[in-house]
Amino acid sequence: MADTVYQLSGVVKNYRKGRSTIMALRGVDLVIRDGEWLAIQGPTGHGKSTLLQILGGLDRPTSGTVEFEGTDLATLSEARVRARSIGFVFQTFNLIPTLSAAENVEVALVPLGLGAAECRTRAEQGLAAVGLGDRLRHLPSELSGGQQQRVAIARALVKEPRVLLADEPTGNLDEGTRDEIIALLEDLWRSRGLTMVLVTHDSAVAGRAPRLGLMTDGRFEERS
Amino acid sequence: MFFTYLWRELRRRMRQAVLIALGLALGVGLVITVTAASDGVKDSQATVLHTLYGVGTDITVTQPPAKGSGGGTSFGFRQQINSVRSGQIAAGTKASNAASVTGPGRVLGSGAAQALAGAGHTVSVTLTAPVTLSVIVLAVLLALAGGLVAGSFGGWRAARLRPAAALARVA
């Protein structure tokens, strides 16, 4: 059996909005193993993104535990885990508009303290791996949506993380570009042995994953 | 990478950058103006009060003798007054070579007399801005310190945001 990367036990997440409390997650139990691709589907506002943020250490649960590689994430330096082991891809790309494609990818290597030359080399290799080897000097505004998402994927993978978390990575793309991006992610998942968790409301995207989960009203259900 | 990002952001936000630069220039100008005004006031005080600088122990006040009393209180100054009236300089007095008698029983030093005589005149003092290297350095340092404090506060607040909340803001 493959190693367990994530083990979530009774994870609850509440947000306070004024006087009311929003229960985003209502006791999620989940195990994700090494090399798995889990797609999480569900309607908007039912906790998909919140779950992903908790998996990535971007947010902390109100109660319950999240173990990453056998250690409670709350006891680890979340910033260090994020910098080394987890790559993120967002729906809105979140590229820095004033930096070129190569510089945007290099940004992910800053916390690792690598030399400038190595950062540049790895960024160029990362962009070449997503088919943008000829767009190194282009600003995000000079790239199409699909190309921007490729840059974001290169940025997520340039540090060679163990886990890739993708939050609606095709949400802002047209159908043709969506298929290209999903094909690219699938290829990278296979070739690099990544553990991938992908959140989407698109059934066509979710259907590509070997494992499928459904978030409904803050609860996780396994789908076969 | 940090400085590349900083420079590109400043170029991208040219209008804001120019506005802040103008604010810094205004700060520099204010420091120079305040320094100039301070120096000017000091100079004008020196000019106006110059004639009083000689006033010291040469101001002597005596009480005129009351009728029938056989003489007023002497205060021990009679000798000095007499000396002054006769054009002699009292031993131990300073700054004054001559004395002016302004009335019976009142003796003032020459400096005080000049000051009183000049009190009715207007003294014009020109305010000049002392743009020296030290003033400019001080002004730039003050402006930079203000900018750093303001920037650090914003950065500190941003750094305390939860990553999820920060991402929600840029989305």
C-alpha cells in the first residue's frame, strides 16, 4: 500500500460573518495516498475550496486534525511545508502582472534560497515543460488565459513538490483550453508521480480523475 | 528579484509614485522653510535686542527724597549716581562708558537709552532659506523615515493576513 500523504480526522471549519457563523466544513474524514489523483466536485459554496486551503496549510481547521506525511500540520511550519512540498494552481492564475513569465516562476524558488543562476535555469526548464519555452520574457498580459495557467502550473511545479493542489484550474478557460490544461496536468501527474487534489465543478474535468469525491454542505463523500 | 519587483511596481504605478515623490519633496521643503524661519527669527531677535545686550548693572534706580523727611532712602547708590552724573564711570559697572540721565532720580545706562530710543522704529529682517547639505540630508532622512514607517505598517498588516484571506482579496 502506498504511503499516506494526508489524513484528515473530523475536520471542522467555521467562519464568523458578523453575528452569524458559517460552517464550511462539518467533520471531514479523508485519507489521500501518495501518487493519488483525487478530484473533488460539488456546488459552489459547499466547502471545496476551504478543504483545499486546509490541505495546503493556507488555513487552519476550527477543530479536527490534518496530518501531512504522518505529522500534524498544526505542529509544522506551514510556510516551510508550502514552500517545499506543496504546489498550488488557482482559478485566477494569481501571476504577478509586472514580472515576466520566467520571473513569475522564479518567485516560487525564492523561499528555497537558491542561487540566481539556478533559479533562472529551473524556471526556464519549468516553462519548457509546459510548452512555453519561447515565452520566457512575456508579461502575463501578453499571454492568453491558457498560457497564463501554464505559467501558473510551471510555478507550482518548479520546486518539485510532492503534492499539487489545484482549485478550479480550468474555471476561467474555454473548452478547448480546458482540455489542454487537464491533459497537461494528467501528463505531469503521471510523469512526476505527483499526489494531486483537484477541485472542480466541471464533470468533464472530474471524470478524468481515478478517484472522485463530492463535497455537499461541508461534508465529503466518496464517489466510485 | 525583490528589487526587480519593486522597480517594476513603481513604474507600473507611475502616478502614485509621482504623487508620493511630490509628498516627499513637500516634506523636504517644509523642513527647509521651518529651518529658515527659525534662523530668521533668531537673526531678527539679535538685531532688535542688540542694543539691550549692554544693559547690566549700569541700570540704577533711586528714590527721590521725600519733603521734610531729611532725605530719602539711600539704597547705598548715592555715590555711584554722583559718579555717573559727573561723567565718571563707577567701578564695577560694565559695558557702559557714559550714562544718560532721563529724569530726576533715574539713571539709565547708554544701551538701555538707545533701546528705548529705538523702540519706535521698525526693524526689517530678511528671511533667507539656508539650503545647506545638512538641511537637505536631514529633510530627506525625515521623509524617508516617514515613508518607511508608513510602508512598514502596511506591510506588517499584510503579513499578518491569513494566506487564504489574502488570496480571497486578490481573486
